[in-house]
Amino acid sequence: MRILARLWHLAGFGGNNAPPTRQRHWEMLAAAGFISVAAACMQVLPDQHVALAYLPTWVVPPTCPMHAMLGIPCPGCGLTRSIILLAHGNLGGSLEMNRMGLIFGLAILAQFPYRIAALARPGRTILSRPWTKGIAAALIAGLVINWLLAISIWPQRDELAPVAKAPHVQVQPTGSP
Ligand SMILES: [Zn+2]
């Protein structure tokens, strides 16, 4: 859910239609670089926890409030793991975690040529605002549609084997019928 809120903000919904500033391009470039490096430095453990690549004892606690409270995945569930697996070349595992991980991975990779081209040629619009908003909206719609499929007819990894919670949190089965 946090990912969705972030995307909504990054997509500039509710903002004006001014072209992105240079600062914005730098921020997105830095974010894409950070996500790429972080994904390469992380691993998905057999119990589905995320940990540092060479320090499996450094486990990242699960951060999804919806999954923790309701026992069902949110639209963004599995996305982090999906992108980590993708960064390590595990396409099958990535799709199993969240089918949108591949799309988001490609969108993150696309930031490098797009932002660098925009920074290299100031004042020249590469993608106009309606396009960037449309792409962002399509990504969010994809997440939601994929989520509806995942919780109904086309389960993802989260439904097959719920993410183990941190040791101090009680483990709940998912609420799928
Ligand atoms: Zn979630």
C-alpha cells in the first residue's frame, strides 16, 4: 500500500502539468539507481523473508500493514521480492512473487535512458505530461487488476505460502477461500 501511495505521488497526480524539473529527473535517476543496487544486494530467503545478499541473518521485517492485519496481500505485496529475484535473473521466481514485478523492473530500468536523456537536453520534452501520467496510471491499474486476479482466481506466491512474520508477530494463514 505504501508503494501505491508513493507511486501516486511520483506520478504527480493532483499536481500541475508543468514539465518535470531537473531536480525531479535527478531524484528519479537516483531512486532508480538506489533500487537497482539495493535489489542486487538483497536476497529472498526460502521462507520468503528478504535479507542482505551475503548476510542472510540480516532479515528485513515484513512491512505490509494490510497483510499483517487482514491476512490478505495488498496490490504491492511480493513486489519487492519480485524485483530482487528479477535482479538476480530469476524470472520464474519473480513472476511467481508478483506478476507486475517484471513490468516495474522494466519501468525502473527505463528511468536510466529517459532521465539521462532529459538531463542531457534541457528544455526538450521527451515524454509529455499526459504520457508520463498515463504510464503511471497504467502501472497502478496493472497492480490493482493483478491483485484482484491474485486474490480471486489466479493465486500468486503470497496465497500459496503466506509470508512468515517476524518471530514476535503471530503467523496467520491467508484469508483466501
Ligand atoms: Zn502488501
